[in-house]
Amino acid sequence: MSTSTNPSSQVATVTLKDASDWHNWYYLIKNQAEMEDIWDYCDPDLQEKPELPSSPPQPANVKEWLRTGTPPTGETQASMTGLYTSLRANARDQSEKRAKIVKLYSLITSTVPASNLPLSEETKEPYTLLKKLKSRFKLEDRTIRNEAYSKYLH
């Protein structure tokens, strides 16, 4: 297993070179995603590909106001101001999550040698890339037991 420490951030990294690195490497990737609160978008154990965060849709009354150019008044204006504030906060949150997902993708690709990366059009986000890497590198429990038996008892 190839492990190193990044001196600028004091974070241990594991390079996924072969199946023996899988558990430690996967733990570090999963831990990073959980700390960033984005694991739900990346978890390769999910059966269905999760929807990535997107910009929130605009309600019809906002679209109407934008289309006509007539600003709201009174009660409508107060409710629109609250809605706008909420939409802005939601958009900022979604944008931050997307940035964290891109950062995690960069971490994954920087800790897997190019020869082991199954890059294609469909692996442009962590979920699909992790799913492919898992199918390639994760050893089944039975295989692990057999390898340990062979290594230590023979």
C-alpha cells in the first residue's frame, strides 16, 4: 500500500494501485465526502445514480415578474423578498455542494494512477467513477480470507 502525508495539510493519502489498497483508500475518500456532506451524491452502494445538486427552479410568479418587468407591490413584494432570500441561500448551498463534488472528483483522480482510472464520458462524477473502481478493486470477503490464509498459514 502506498501511503503519504501531504505536509501542507497534514492529510494522509493512499494511492489506489491494486486491490490491497482498496479498503484504506475507500475509507479516506468516503470520510472526506462525509465531512463535506456530499456522500449521498457519491455513494457507490446506491442502486440508482443520485441526482447532482442543481440550481433551484424559479416559481411561476417570479418568472411572470421577470417576463413582464412589472415589480410586485405590497404583500406580494414582501413574500417575493422572502422567496428571493430563500432561493439565493438555496442556490449558494447547491453551488457549494457542486464545488465540493468537483473537489472530491479531483481527489479521487489524483490518488488513482492513470492506468487504473476507467475514464469515459460516463465517469465525470464521483458516483460513477467510485462504482467502477469498486467493481474493479474491492475484494470479496471470501477472497480476502483465502489470501490471508494463503499468506499467513502456508
